[in-house]
Amino acid sequence: MNYSKIRPLMSRVLIKKLVPPKNVSKAGLLLPDSKNIRYGLVVDVGPGSYNEDGRLTKPTLNKGQYVLLPDYGGSSVPKQDPKQEEEYVFYQDSDILGVVEGLDSTDKRL
């Protein structure tokens, strides 16, 4: 599925979940990660929602921002290819815990 063709509605945001690299021992054993930090990349943002006065309230997030995600929630976008590793999820703008400053795609923590 081409995720660039999915446009979030209202105050929803489309997030690409980022999975930190797995820790593997020298013997090849997978080591559990004690820090379960969930990062995501904002792929697209909806136009916002209307308040009680009928005015449009724009979302607080922008495309390209790295965000901290809650442990639960969101609506997963179905994968078209079983080999696809990326996971895309819709969240409400208000469900995002925070914006992570100082991260980019080359950061080793992702």
C-alpha cells in the first residue's frame, strides 16, 4: 500500500512507528530491551477539528517531527505485504505524549 495516498481526517495523525535496533549478543541471542521507549515519525497530519464555536482548531504536530507514543492506543493501518516491516498507525493529535527534539533519521537510538 502506498501510504502517501492515505490522508488523515480531522485531528488524526499518521505515524510511522520506529523500532529501535535489537540487542544481540555475540553468540546471536536476542537480548530483551529494558527500555520500551516508543518513538514515531509523523508522516501526515489531518486539518484539525472544529470546536464548540465552529472554528477550526489546527493540530499541534507537523510532518517530519519525531514523537513519543503511548504504550497503547491508535488504529493500525493494515499491511498489504507480509514482508513489510514498517508499521503505520493513526493517533489522535491529543494522544501523542510529546515531541522529541534533537532526533533525526541517523540517530542511533532509533
